[in-house]
Amino acid sequence: MKTFESIDLNDIDPKEAHDLLISAVTPRPVALITTQGANGVMNGAPFSYFNLASIRPPMVSVGITRNNGALKDTVKHIRDSKMFVVNMVDEDNVEAIHKTASALSIDESELEKYGLTPTMSSTVKAPGIEEAKIRLECRMKHIIPMEHRGTVTADLVLGEIKQIHIDKSILVDGKIAASKLRAVGRLGGSDYTAIGNIITMKRDK
Ligand SMILES: Cc1cc2nc3c(=O)[nH]c(=O)nc-3n(C[C@H](O)[C@H](O)[C@H](O)COP(=O)(O)O)c2cc1C
């Protein structure tokens, strides 16, 4: 018989809960979110509290933590410009994208600093990056503040996908081939994972 460790999240320190939960919910897709500030500076940061939220409408969700109440540059720019680009993280770009997590001042561009190449978007002002094989151009629909123990500590961003750009080299018979995209997922701590064995299941009719 299995025995379980059962933990009430109200009883533990938020840092401990963070370490536990990011190891429990894995692997998570990683998005490099690129935005443009009112000052014209291009901002980029990775986010793994990220997923597809719906297909009709085509929406993504991103959870962005506040730093002692202060909004991260990404949320500020999304709030002000209502636009952002999701650049999917893969084995070829993960190293450079990982570096963009460092907190630079709002006047400094992570893209420039870490050698990522901005590329124009078609439907939004924010640029994507050339190093991503898939880019989703998104318009902000909702920013929902989230409270923890009586204080707003994070925001849930919901964005509608307006356009998808796919590197043709990852298409096989018109479909995205997982073996060519080589997406990377986030695990606990500082760990990432590459796609391992693919398990194909048929659904009962
Ligand atoms: C792989 C990875 C995933 C991350 N995921 C998130 C996330 O989902 N939410 C979040 O608030 N911060 C996340 N971070 C931290 C942000 O990237 C970091 O705070 C960054 O400096 C924010 O940049 P900005 O101030 O330019 O928005 C992650 C960091 C890494 C390396």
C-alpha cells in the first residue's frame, strides 16, 4: 500500500510551497514572453505558469508573480500595450532564454543583452524572437489579480492568440512534428526536460 505525506498549504512557508508545487506539476511548457515598453525597450522573460487555456476562443494563460507587491516588467507592458508574443522554448534556444530571467532595469533589453534577435510581428506591436520555431501573437483580454493571505501577490494574464508563426522546418505533412520542435519543459528547481519517449494512445469511440 502507498503511504502519502499530506500537507496543508496554509501550514507551510510560501517558499516551501513554491518549491513543492513546481516539482509536483511537471513538466510545464515554457514561454519566452516578449513585450515592448512605452520607452520602446524590448523586454523578454521566461514563464512556466503558462498554458493553452482554450481553443475557442484561442487563449493562453500566464501566472505572473509580483515581487513584494511590485509588478514585473512583463505585466506592466502587457497592461499598458495590451499586446505580447509567446515564443516557444526548445532545445536550441533554452540556454539563451534561461538567461533572460535575470531582473534587468526597465530600460535594459534582455533580448539585446543575451543575443536574441527581435523579429517583427504581424498583428501586434511587440516583437517576437527569430530563435523561436513557434511564435504566438497575443492580445491581452484579462488581467486578474490573485490574492494570497489577504494581499495581491500575482496576476493571471489571459491573452487571445491572433496569429501563429511556425518555422516550416518543423512541419511534416502540414503538422507540427514534436521530434522537430524539440520543446523543453520546466521541472522543479533549475531543471528542464527534453521530450522523451512519446506515448501514443487511441481514444475509445
Ligand atoms: C524557466 C523559468 C520559468 C519562469 N516562470 C515564471 C512564471 O511562470 N511566473 C513568474 O512570475 N516568474 C517566472 N519566472 C521568473 C521570471 O522569468 C523573472 O522574474 C523575470 O525576471 C521577469 O522579468 P520581467 O521583470 O522582465 O517581466 C521563471 C523563470 C524561469 C527561468
